[in-house]
Amino acid sequence: MGYSSVRGGLDAIEHAERLIDLTVVDSPHQVELPQVRDHLQLLLDQVMGEGGVYDPDLGALAVKQAEGDPIEASFLLRAYRTTLPRLGYSFPSTGRALRVMRRISSAFRDIPGGQVLGTTRDYTQRLLDFSLTSRREPSTLIAPLVDAPAAGEFPLVIDGLRDEGLAAPAPVRQHDEEPFDITREPMRFPATRAGRLQVLARGETGAMLSLAYAGLRGYGGAHGYVAELRSGDLPVMISHPVTGNPVRIGWVPVTECYQVVGGQASLQEGERHDYDLGYGIVTGRNERKAISMSILDGSLRKREKSTQPLEDEEYVMYHIDAIEAMGFVEHLKLPHYVGFTASLQRTSRVRELAQAARSRG
Amino acid sequence: MRREERLEAIGVADGDALIALADEVLDTFDVEVTRGPTVGLLMVRVEEPVERLPFNFTEVTVSEAEVGAGSHRGYAMLMGKHPERALAAAVLDAAVEAEHVLSPRIIEFLAAARDTEADAWAARWSRIAPTRVRFEDMT
């Protein structure tokens, strides 16, 4: 059996590409993009979040083209974004400006404004619903028209902790340093907090869930309490180029998690507080990732770090990016004929030498 | 309607109706396209709550256009890949600035779009509102 580098195979490769194309479109029940947008919303949210681009039309196209593979779809989005110019930056929005559609706290029963369960599977049983095997009409929802919530009706739960002096107060003024941008610069360590948060926000849901779970089980994570988990629409504000005034051009749906981590000191100089905070924010409805992000953020914010992996920012940041991980792991299936041939030759030579040595006795 | 309110309304207006109205305006209104229409990315920044530190959260696709009409400028930026709509919106913005004869209709159109959006949000919230809850201790 011989191993050597090869050339050719173009016809076979082109045929394989056509097979993929057929897989996507050769069916009397082709997936339409509105179906993805309307009925595979959570997958779409995950893809847009991990792809780092919010655009439901492009996200739906990527999901269809990738046969529903979220990593492949987010890879398509990241590749596409490289073809577009950067036209500008929004003003930084905060969770306080969120148009809230769900908001719960596992730390406090009573929170100002009350809890809003919103759209959730938290209270459903995981039983297959066979009525969905065929088309059926939606169930009746009795919901009289009410006024939309007023601005400030849902204050942040962490504000209460801060008012009590249990957590460090927020700085009076926003930081004015230009945030690191992972789409423009390679990762460097130690990373800035801004860079860390951007990498976490683009991280792969499964990888982050796995690390957060490991953290909760004792591998260095921050086991805290969810002070608030909220989802809704975040305003996208720009500066009007003619007037210079802020203007909202639309909304991005997000999920936020404010994790309270016990026994950690805050970053306020000269003060120590009983609780520190971990923050998570992700595109769309993806609570699993938002909570995981807040756990990882809390771990990486620890002032006194152990040697546990989840308190090592290089370990966390290098291993949560789906495109990087997928590329490195899956490259192993590409031709390595030359490298493996060399390995075989070395192995064969070592065996010959060992045989010769044994013969000499 | 302030200029910023116009841009906000443009973002939620029906695209086909917006383009049709701009076509009507252009029958009697000369403009020069000075920017775009371009499809690109806007980096959305978020201020995290712990240190009030802004960071780059995600990009969104946007479409941007600007036109000039005499001494007046019309500008639009919309979320999504809608260059034709962005150009039409910039035309409408310039027309209102120039007090074109169709300005009242443009403002009426945009005000209706804004109201429709507000109604849609109220309707969404109304579906959610019954899930607002105050839990009680079982002890």
C-alpha cells in the first residue's frame, strides 16, 4: 500500500458540490425563507449571534443553504460580512433601553415592575406534540389590548443591590476608550474586557454551555444567582449625519443575563462589596447562551484567579469560537497524504532500527 | 415631524409604498445622488452594566443613501439589505426639507407608518402582558 500526494479529482469534487446543491433544493417541499424566519427562530437567532451579523433575511438564507447546520450557517454569514464595507458605529445602547418582552429573576421574588414570563418553555413538559405532524390552527389566546409599558417601568434588578451597597455602584460616566474589535484585530492577551465581551457574544452556544456547566461543577466558574434574565428589543441608535442628533434606525432582539456572583470584590478602587456581577448579552432569544456568558464573564472577572481553566481567558476565548474550532478540527479530514507518508516512513525506519538492534542482541 | 422622527418612521414604513411615493415625488423633483445607495455594516455597540464599558456587540446590515436637491440634503439609513428603499427614503427626506408640494402627503405617510409600528408593539405587548406575575412564597 503506497501513500503519496495526488492531483485531479476535479470532476468528482464538482459532482459532490452538485449533490449538496440537490440536497438543498431537490424536493417538492423546498424550505422557503419566511418559514425559517417564522418557525426556526431560535436556530436563526443562534446563527446570527455566532455569525456576528444581525440580518434575519441573510440568516434564513444561510440556514437553508447549510441544511440547518448552525456552525456552517454562521460561517456563511461571517464570510459574507467580509464583502461589505463598515458604514459606521451605533451609540452604545444599554439594557435600560430594552423594549422588554420577558424578564425574570431567580434571586428575588418581588422585583420592581414584576416578573414577566413572556414566551418560554420553562413550564412545559418535554412531550412530543403529535398534533404538529399535520397543519393545525393556532390555539386561542385571550389577550385584551393594554397599553405598552412606560419607559423605566422595568428598572434593572441590580440597581436594588447597588442601592443597598451590596454591589459596586455603576460609574457615573461611561468609559470613553475605543473598544477593541475582534473583526478588525487578532486576539491579544491579556484581553481587554471589551474584547472579551465581544468574543463571548459571538461564541458558540454549545461550547459556552459546556464550559459554563464545567464551571458550575467546580472547574473555576462563578456559581452565582440570576439577578435578572431579560429579553426584548435593543434600540440601534446612530448620529444623524445632518443634525448630529441621536436617531433610532431600528431594533435588535437580544437576551441579557445579569449574574450576581457572591463573595467577589468589585472593581471599584478602595471599596469591597459583597457581590460582583457577570454580564451576558446575546442576539435574539438564546437564554442558554446568555446565562453561560454571564457565568464565564463572572469567572474571568475574578480578581484572585486560581489555575482552573475557566479563569484562564486564553482557554475560554480560544475555545468558544465555532468557526475557529470547526476549522481546526475538521481540517483533519482534508488530504494529509504527504504528512502521513512522512510519518509512515519514520515509523518504518524506527522499526527497522529496532529490529536490527534486537538482532545484534 | 422632526427630521430624526422622519428617519425613524422611514425604518418601519412599508417598502413598496415608500418607493412608489418617492417615484411620484421624482416626477416633479430633481435630485442628485451624493452617497450610495450602499449596503454595508453598522457595528452595534452596547454599554455593559458593570463598568459602563462600551463594546462591539454585533454588526447589522444597513442600507444608506443621500441625495442633494439644491441646498437641501436628504438622508436615510435603514436596517437590512434594501438599497432601493434607502434611496427612495433619502428622496422623501430631501423633498420634505425642500417643502415639495407632496410634503404633507409624505409626512402623513410617515406618521401613519409610525402609528402602525406603535400599534404593532402594543399588540405584541398585549399578548405578553397576561404573563406578568407576582410569585408568592409557599411557606
